[in-house]
Amino acid sequence: VQLQASGGGLVQPGGSLRLSCAASGSISDILVMAWYRQAPGKQRELVALITSDGSTNYADSLKGRFIASRDNAKNVMYLQMNSLKPEDTAVYYCKIPGFGSWGQGTLVTVPA
């Protein structure tokens, strides 16, 4: 299954954005999916994990602002990002942990 993130863009501080991750095939049997991000000049980091039943786990710094979800029927995963800050500027990727390539990701820019 190939995953492709989309929905990035320029958003003002305090704004919201929803990213989508479209899968090329069924995600129903994929136990864990994840969002990652890589800010300029920094290492890639885990943003959120979501299991097939919708259970989620977030990076401590993002709890309460970011919400991951998935629609197994539509083969799509989402990342709702609220109260965005300049430090959220990054390329965001979706991936099955430990499998597949990173893809192009989608750029989110929150100006200072």
C-alpha cells in the first residue's frame, strides 16, 4: 500500500489545517499508521500514531492541538491541526511505521 499526504499550505498562527493521507489500497488490515514531520534543519519526528480501531498516541508537545483519525472505509487517514504555531512549520508525512518509503510529504508553513 502506497500512502500520499496532502493538504498542506500556508496558515496563520492560531489557525487550523487538516491533512489527508490517501492510500492506494485498503487500510483496514493495517494495524498502525503514523504521521511524522520534519522541520527545516531538524530530524524527522513522530507526530501521531493511530491504530486500526482508532486509538491514538501523540507526541507530548502536540497533545491537545493535533488530532489523528482514519476512515478505513475510504482508505484515508487525517491529521487535524489546531492552534498552529510557527514551530509547526514542517513537511508532514504519513507512513506505516517500519514499512515502505517516505513519499514526498506535504509542506505546512506557519509564518512567525
